[in-house]
Amino acid sequence: MIEQMDALTLSEKIKKGTLGVAEAVGYYRDQIERKDGELKAFLTLAEGGLQERIAELQEGIRSGQYTGPLAGVPVAIKDNICTKGLRTSCASKMLENFIPSYDATVIQRLRDAGMLVLGKTNMDEFAMGSTSETSSFQITKNPWNPEYVPGGSSGGSAVAVAAGMAPLALGSDTGGSIRQPASFCGVVGLLPTYGRVSRYGLVAYASSLDQIGPMGRTVAECRALYEAIAGYDEKDGTSVPGTVRCLGKMRKMTATEYDGLSREEKQKRCMERIKGMRIGIPKEYLQAEMNGEVRDAIKNTATLLEQQGAIVEEMSLPLTEYGVATYYLLACAEASSNLSRFDGGKYGKRVEEKELHAMYKKSRTEGFGEETKRRILLGSFILSEGYYDAYYLKALKVKRLIKEEYENAFRTYDCLLTPVAPGTAPKLSTSLQNPLQMYLGDVDTVAVNLAGLPAISVPCGMDQKGLPFGVQFIGNAFCEQLLFDVAEAYEELRGVFPTVGERMTGNGKAGER
Amino acid sequence: MIRIDAEILEKAELLSKLQIEPSERERTMKEMEKVLSYAEKLNELDTEDVEPLTHGGWSGTMLRQDVVTNSDGKEGTLANAPKQTDDQFVVPKTV
């Protein structure tokens, strides 16, 4: 029964009392038990205090303390988000035994909204990678075909949701790490506007780009999870205070416009929203070397939206080709600084040495994996005397140009429609041999982080190999609700997207409308 | 085009507090060189009059009251220490 339910329905049943929190948690634990031996999405499951939390939630729901749309729902959490008393390893030997003494703000907000942490999911080490293969502990498999990667770096979270081992998950996105695995696994993922979701308690990779966001099977579920975690937090200096308004010139709207509407009314409103909406397709995102099926899917998506009254046109973002270079220079530079805290002194892995600096060096050399070391080395070099101006400063200047280019585009368009990645998931163990090639695969996602904008990845179709892929809608700052609206309307027009289980039993309806 | 030689790698290792294995050095230099050479693509753009974007966020500079809101959390913090004694972190001798 639970298998067919989305998280919102699950919560409704729990609040009505027709389903217990323990039953819901038990169902997902059972799914993990059955499937995760092969898929390896989870690194750690919540154990200590779980029964007490279930009892507390059940009582809180009964007494009316927890009334939110996701009350009673278990959530999978990427392993770079601190959970009090529950190991948070960032999939690194460096933090193999690290138990946070506090909750990240997003975790506190989940708890306040009556949700519970199901477990921690695998990822690329310190979120550095696009396949989840740089994890120091295990290789997560794509549930659609276990010979392929799930994408990354939030691969474990994407797989947990896609394979029905968790109804919802949190990921983090620095250059595409929520949207790209969502695309490769056939789920929805949102990168919120920079500053909209607190990063307090998120282990930093590249602080000027990192954001936490929701992943789920449908847009409505992601909207609800986003609304639970978003909002000002004084513990994050980049968090934006006050009531935010969509910066879009065309359609201003806030979350409160949906308060009190039924789900059907919301859906209807979404379809109405896209009438007259101006949607741009940046032609630079449709490169010559991209997968033809993905390219066709963008065109089909445009047609569907046009039939509902949207105005879709091709436009140009000429700086797109400079996104990857700018991103990797800045991300590596920031990573080299952020990860200097891991030195074996106060927490994390230590290799004992007689001399302090020898201890630092040994601990870091043994604690970090290859990709992490590569990015730290690159970052240290980029920030070093004699090279700082040529690489780091240059990238900061281009970052401004990219941001301005998007600002300019949003003077004309409500949102942009693009691929999430040039193709579908690559085969396992084919990406890490050529790091630059892997970096280039991030071409469709990195610029959005550089510009600090929100974007959503929504399942769109299947390639010939039976692997899913998504489309991306990019919005102006704080226009998450507009993105949810267009994504939800698109979801309705696309039709039901198959789940992994249906696919495996041949009941999938991919591509049918 | 940038050339990453042994000297540059050693400098980067020093700054990074990392040691790359002898068998990995050649490959590491090559990979760094490849990425940095690719990044030189940015030189196609004229950024002469562009101010670097050091703070790209939407929040401006946020300040808050300088008051203590948490407890010292000593127990939880020390629980993660690789080595401790008498409620103190233990590290190799520094002076």
C-alpha cells in the first residue's frame, strides 16, 4: 500500500490515523533491507533513539503538535549534512568516525515539521565528483541499470528516492550535485536560490556555491520539503532575511498564494500560470556533441508548454562555454581553503607522528581520496603567489559576467528551459580516468550555481538503453514557486513517469502521453 | 600554456599539506596541467574593466548580536577528538 503513496499522501494517512509512523518507517527500512545490498545508497541508518523518535512523533501528531504536510514522513539525508548523534562522514575516511554534536539547521527544521531522519546517503567524497564513485566506502548503483552510475555527488539520495527506499531526500548542490543525479535516476531535484536554505551544519565544499535542496519523486513533494527547510537562519551569514519575493520581472508570487488551496486547485493554478509565460531556450545548451534523445526531449517539452499558451523561444547565453572553467577554478580554490580544517587535530582521522606538521600531512594524505586531493592541490596552486591573478581573480571576473548575463536574460524571460546534462548516466568506472572529461559533463548545471539562481530538474524521458533523463528549468532569484509551478504543469503534461519497480516488471509508460 | 613541473607540484603539496606518492606524481602533474590549460580558455574574454565578484550572494553583509546562544558542548566536541586527556585535545609537541 505504501509503495503507491507519495509523501504527502503518506503524511495525510498518518495524520488521519489510518497508518502509524512505525509502520511507515518499518516499510522503508524493509525496502532498504531488500534493495540496498545491491544498490548501496545508504552509508548509515538511524538506529539510536529511533524508536523514541517514532513514539514522540506519533504522540505529537495525535496531540496536534505536528500538522504540516509532511508530518510523520521519513527522509534520507546526504552524508555531508550534520545529524546530531548520527555519523556524518562525507563518504571520506577523514570523517569515518565523526559523530556531530549538533544538527544542521535543515535537520532541525525537518524535526520541527514532524519528519524523521531515516539514514545517511552515499555521495562523492566531500561532494567532489559527478558519479558518486569518489566515495571512500562504496559504489552506489543506478537502480535503472546497476551497471551505470547514479550521478553525483548526491547519488545516494537520488537512488534512495528512485528505488523507493525513502519517499524524500535532501541533497546538496554546488555545481549540479542535486539536479544531475536526479536526472540520471528519474526523480525531481531542486537547487534553491543561494541564501534561501541555511547551510549551517553542511560540511563546506565551495561555500560561495553550496546549497541544500530537496529530492523526491514528484514536484509537489519537493515543494513541500523545500517549504519546510527554506527561510532565514542567522547562523548562516549568506541567509537572506525577511519575506522573499521572486525577482522575476514578469510574475511575482509568493508561497502564501497557495495557502489553503487543495492539491487539485494548486495543479490547476500551475497550468494557468504557464499561459503567457515567457520561456527561453539558450541555444548554447544544445551543443553539437549532446545526446540526440535529450535534444529532442527539450524540443518536445517546448511544444507541450507552447500548446498550453507559454511563449517559448530560442535565445542566447554566449558565456555558457566558460561556465565549467570558471566553476572548477573557484570551487577548487574554495575547497583548498575549506578543507584545510581537516588536519587530524581536533576531530577526524589522525595518523600519529612526532612532529605537528608531519601529523597534518600524514593525516590528510591518508584521510583524503584521490579526487579530493587533486582539487585541493589545484586550489592551493590557483591561490598561490604568481598565479592568483591569472586564475582565481580571472574566474571571479568571469563569474560576474555570467551572473550579469543571466540577470539580463531574466529581464525578458520568466524562466529558461535546458537539459540537465548532455546525456544520460555513464557506465560505472568509466568517468574517473579522465577528470577533465567528467568536469565537462557539468556544463549544463554549473553556471546556475555561479549566478546564485534556483533551478529544478524534472524527469522527462528514457534513452534507448532505458536510462532516464530530466529537463531543467532555471529561474530568477527567489522564484522557486514559479519553478515549481512550471515544473508541476510540465509533469502533468508529460504524464506519469515510470518508477524503477514498474520498469523492471515491464509496466513502465515512459514516453507515452 | 601552463607547464606543471616537479617544483610546482612540490609547492602545491607544501601549501596543501599533502604528499603525493612517487608512482602518482607524473599522472597528478598531467591532470593538473590538463585542467589548468583548459581553464585558460577564460583568457578569450576581455575582463579588463570587470570587478571581481567576491560576494555573489543576495544577503549583503549580515550581522547579529554578539551573544552566547549555545552551551560549550565540551563533551560532544571532545568525543570526536583523536586523542584527549583532562578535557584537552592532545597534539604533538609544538614548541
